[in-house]
Amino acid sequence: MSIDQTDRQIIRATQAGLPLVPAPYAEVARQLGLNEAEVIARMQAMQDSGIIRRIALAPNHYALGIKANGMSVWDVADDQAEEMGRRVGALPYVSHCYLRPRALPDWPYNLFAMLHGKTRAEVEEKRAEVAALLGDACRGHDILYSKRILKKTGLRLGNPKG
């Protein structure tokens, strides 16, 4: 699917986030001279085609007091990795979970899950829960703790005139 000028306007209007109002899509529509149903339909079409991956809340974990964040990495049996990834990704303290190719022999991990907690001890408890969930499907794991927060941004379209 390609995007037209209206889709580009919708992306530009929402790339910094949806308006924090009771009817955000109606507000975007108002700003662009469209109707709410058209904005919703176009955003859904862009999401269905993969132009937009998802529409989601991106909280500042540090501002919420969640300062211990670790990317847990797991060596999960390939024939079970997809199902186990779904289970781990459904846990309430996992913000994102995905599969990646191994980089053998140095990097045996294929399942990644970001764990969040107020303290490292809390994150370690959650890591133990994930390990128990994975059981015999897991052959090894580690965790990489965040040292600082990185700026998170979504899709950004530049100015078409320069």
C-alpha cells in the first residue's frame, strides 16, 4: 500500500502522539478538515498494511518510579520459541518481547523480553518467574540492565519542501 497526501497529513498530525482529549481522532480530523470516521479508517488501513505497526501508549517508566529496567535474553528451543514468546509477552511487566536470530557461537539468545520494576531485586524476581514459565524450553539466559533512558520516537515524516 502506498500513502497519499491525506495519509501523510494524518501521520504528521499524530507522529508526536495523539491529542490528550476525550475524542483524539475527532480532534485530528478537525485539525485536518476531515471526519473522524475517515481518520480512523485510514489509520486502520495503514496499520493493516504495515505502514503503521501499532498505536500504543509509550509511558516514561522513570517518571512512574519504574527505574530498574532490564532486557532479558533467553536461549529457547527453536521449536518452542514462538509459543513461549507469546506467553512471556503476555506478562503484565513485559513491555515488549520479540524473537531475534542467534549470533553463534557468542550469542545463543533468540528470545528478548524487556522487564520493568522499581528495583533490580524486583526485576530479578520477575526474571525468575519468566525462567519458571519457560521451564525446560530454556537452555540459558542473561539480563542487560538499562543505564539511562533513551528517547523513544515513532515514525517521523520530514517536511516535503525541505
